[in-house]
Amino acid sequence: MSAVPLKTLDTARPQSQRSVTVLGATGSIGDSTMDLLRRGGERFRVEAVTAHSNVEALAKLAREFNVGFAAVADEARLDALREALAGTGIACGAGEAAVIEAAARPADWVMAAVSGAAGLKPALAAVDRGATVALANKECLVCAGEFFMTRAVKTGARILPADSEHNALFQALSSGNREELVRVIITASGGPFRTWTAEAIEQASLEQALKHPNWSMGQKITIDSASMMNKGLEVIEAAHLFGLTADEIDVLVHPQSIVHGMVEFSDRSVVAQLGAPDMRIPIAHCLGWPDRLPGPAARLDLAAIGQLTFEVPDLKRFPGLGLAYEALRTGGGAPTVFNAANEIAVAAFVARKIRFGMIARLVEATIEAALRDVAAAAPASADEAIAVDHVARKLAASLLPQIAAKAS
Ligand code: NDP
Ligand code: MG
């Protein structure tokens, strides 16, 4: 039969077992990754797993997958981890250095799914040895994107976007050339406050912010989704991952979370990736890359969904997204400060020290103050990024009482 030739699997390429390390194995992304590894059977071997302090879950995974090494970031939990792994022969360690050691061990593929800027150094350790790194931790790109991506080019590390929108762009981008790209569009669900008034959003409770309509995720990113700070972080993430300017990245609110990302090319074709809102889809794409794995996520039934709708984001009610664009355009240390201030603001909101509406105000005030005080250059090393991050955190913490007082 004559047919338009389709790309076929390269069966000459050996299907050897892939060794894998999962940083942040006990989290939400970690959980999805371990589920895929479990289903993948002999195709994968787990070299190392890490957590912050959840020793019970970490030891359970370490035993189940008979890993080579398990690391817990919280040093106080070392004895508990040793005890939980007694008799297994599994090596273990504690502290930041142990998490970095886990990333540095020879695994072909590393999932970087620690939450927050704490994920930067471990992810870099994997990049430094030229590994294939599935990057879920967007904060490390926001915090030190230029440096991180330059380092990956130098070491030959392959960065695979695990964040659903960026994974969608990664898939769509392959149907055209850089010169033909007009813009990319990432979608946002709009979160639980999509239809709320500014006044209601200002007063939203922690419980309300944690009720995401479509995705089940860790606490920090769920709150970031409610404030749309997550989409702001993702705009900066996309800029670094794909070398795009702020003007080449658009955001559309799409409450059904079915279309994850789109790329517009010069012939006006728009190529999109669609799928159920299940992180196992983009993670499976990274895990199988350059091939595809059979995935456990639900098949997409567009007829059952019926309608896909899109809206322009409202920057008045969700000022965090506008702040992210501003930080990206300002460049230098501004995105680093944006991320650090947001981490402090979210922690303060979770501790019920500030109202939801104050998150963006604290981030804005911190960026303003930091741009006066802190070096404006983009961090040229992990240490420089961490230093700017620390200064920004202190600044945000010091501004917190006055922001809280102004609003009350
Ligand atoms: P979770 O909070 O569910 O999990 C975070 C993981 O990192 C846990 O294993 C946690 O260990 C560990 N961890 C936390 N702090 C530290 C630290 N200081 N040092 C070392 N390890 C630490 O987060 P998510 O899985 O939701 O998110 C992980 C990353 O992926 C984030 O950057 C997020 O933005 C990104 N992401 C997440 C998505 C999602 O659907 N969840 C979607 C796209 C991106 P412990 O369990 O012991 O606390
Ligand atoms: Mg995302």
C-alpha cells in the first residue's frame, strides 16, 4: 500500500534498561513518576530517590524499587532513615549534600521534582554530568535560568520539560523551525478564583486556595495556581527553556485544562498538544523520550467534554502574572527576586500571617526594593543565584509586617 510515510520507531536503537533517579520522589510529581516506573517494570532501574523529611514514604519507595541510594534533605531525619532501611543494604545520606550526591550518581535520566529554589543545586548536579534531566522544578529556571541553560549546553545535558504546558510546547515546536515561530501560548486553568471578584480574592482562605478545580498537586504550586503566580513562573520558565522573549509568550485562561500549550507558526498554523489533566502524560513523554511509553492516563474524550473555552487573563484580579512579565522584561536578578519573594509570601499565607491578596503586593514591594539594593545582573553561578535569593527572602520577610499593616 502506498501511503504518506510516517516517522517509524528506530528499532536498531538498543532498548537497554534506563537507570533513573527521582529528586523529590515523595511529592506529587514524584508520586506520578514512581507510578510510571512501577508500570514500566524491567525497562527502568531506580538508582536514587530523595525527599525533604518524609522518611517513611522515602524508605518505602527505596525498598520497593531496591534503589542504590536514598537521601533525605533534613539532617535530623538521618537516624530515622537508617533505621527504616536497616538490613536492606541500601546506602543513605542526609542534608543538602546527600541530595546533591543522589543527583550526581550515574543515572541516565533524572526527574528534578524538588519544590522551590532548593531544587536548583541538585538539578545542576545532574546537569553537570550531562544527564537527561526531566525538569518539573520551574523555580530553578526562574531563579537562575540563563546560567542553568548555558550550563546544560556546555555539559551536553538534555533538558526535557516535565511541566505540562512546556511539555506541550516541546511537542508542538518540533513541527516547525525557530525562524518560523511567531509565538507560543500556554494555558492556565484560572484556578479556583477564576470567576471571583477582586474583593473576594483578597479575602480568600487557605482552604479555598487549596481547592484546585482540575489538577491535584503539591501545596505550594496549588496556591501559586490560585494566584496565577504559577503561570507567571511558567512564562519565565518558557522564556529560558526555549529562548523566547516576553513578547513571544502569551497566556490564555482555559478552564477545562485540556489544551496545554500551542505554537503559532508563520503560515498561521497553530499546533497544540491536548490531553487529560494528568501529570503522568508529560512525565511519560519525558520518561520515554525520544520514544513514547504506553500511558495509564485516561484517554481524551472530546465529545464527552463538549466545549473548550478560552479567556484573556485578567491582570487586575491576578496581578502576579503581570509582575512576572515585568520581571522577565527587567531581566537581571528580577526573576530571582520574584521567585524568592513569592516563596516567602506563600509561606506567610499558609501560616495565616497574610491575606491572599497580599501575596502579589509583597512580591511587588520586594522587587521594587530589591532593584534599588541588590545587584541587577543575572546570577552567573548557582551561588550567586542563591545569594540573591537569600537577600530577597530577607527583604520580603522585612517588608511583610508593613504590607500586612497597610492592608488591615
Ligand atoms: P510537593 O510539595 O508535592 O513535593 C516536593 C518534593 O520535594 C517532596 O519529595 C519533598 O519531600 C521534596 N522537598 C521539599 N523541600 C525540599 C528541600 N528543601 N530539599 C530537598 N527536597 C525537598 O511538590 P510537587 O511535586 O507538586 O512539585 C514539585 C516541583 O514540580 C515544583 O517545582 C512544582 O512547581 C513543579 N511542578 C509540579 C506540578 C504538579 O502537578 N504537582 C506540575 C508542574 C510542575 P517531603 O515529601 O519529604 O516534603
Ligand atoms: Mg504547569
